[in-house]
Amino acid sequence: MAAEHPVPVVRQLRLVVEAADHEAAVAFYRDALGLPEEAAFTGDGDARVVILDAGRATLEIANPAQKRMIDEVEVGRQVAPRIRVAFEVDDARATTARLVAAGASEVAPPTRTPWQSLNSRLDAPADLQITVFEELAAPAAVDPGHDGDV
């Protein structure tokens, strides 16, 4: 039986981040991290935006206990702000080194998690704390200790 009103379908997730140093943030995320530029727009009053392709997007909604547990596993202490952005990469160690060389501050080095990923934590341009993670094993069924980015 068809629903009277179709369920809305989300086609894309965009995370919009204000960066005071726009050029440095674009260089970091596009050039150092490797997110391809999808589009760029300018407007009145020096308004600028660059849209970078970050691959598949997910939205993780974690309760405070989960957030604390992830911080403990990745960093060993509570450090994450309310919002953290995670990027899956092919080589967490090399990517971490490249991002630190490009201006990020390492909060915690690549660390193997109990759910078989290698995660590092960085303070990055645009005042974002990011996780760079490499999946070491094929993901299994949803694990309550695995939030997708760790």
C-alpha cells in the first residue's frame, strides 16, 4: 500500500563552516586533505564559498556517553567540542603527517581502536576538530561501540 504522502528523501548532506581565513581553510581541506573542489561562488562584499566533495556523508547523532567514550579511545581524555568532523582516508598515518605539515595541530596520533580503525585527532583550520580514520577491517554489522568515524 503506497503512502499518501511520500517520505522526504535527503539527497545530500552539506556541512557549512565559516572560516575567517578562507584561503588557508580551502588550501588545507582541498589541497592537503584532498577534497576535490566541486564549485566556487563569489558575491557582493567579498562573499566567497568553495564547495568540496567529501565523498559519502553520514550524520552521527551521539549521546554524551558515546562522545566521551570516543574521546577516551582516540585521545585518552575529553577534548572534542560539540561538533567534530571525521574523514575516512586510505592511510591515516600519512594523511595525519601531511595535515600537520599543512598547519593542523595533532591532538592525538593515529591510534588503533577496538573496532579496528586507525584514528588520529587534529585541530584544523576553520576552528574544526577533525578525526582522520582508516578502516583496518571490513565493517561488520552495526556495533554500538562503533560510531562510523572511529
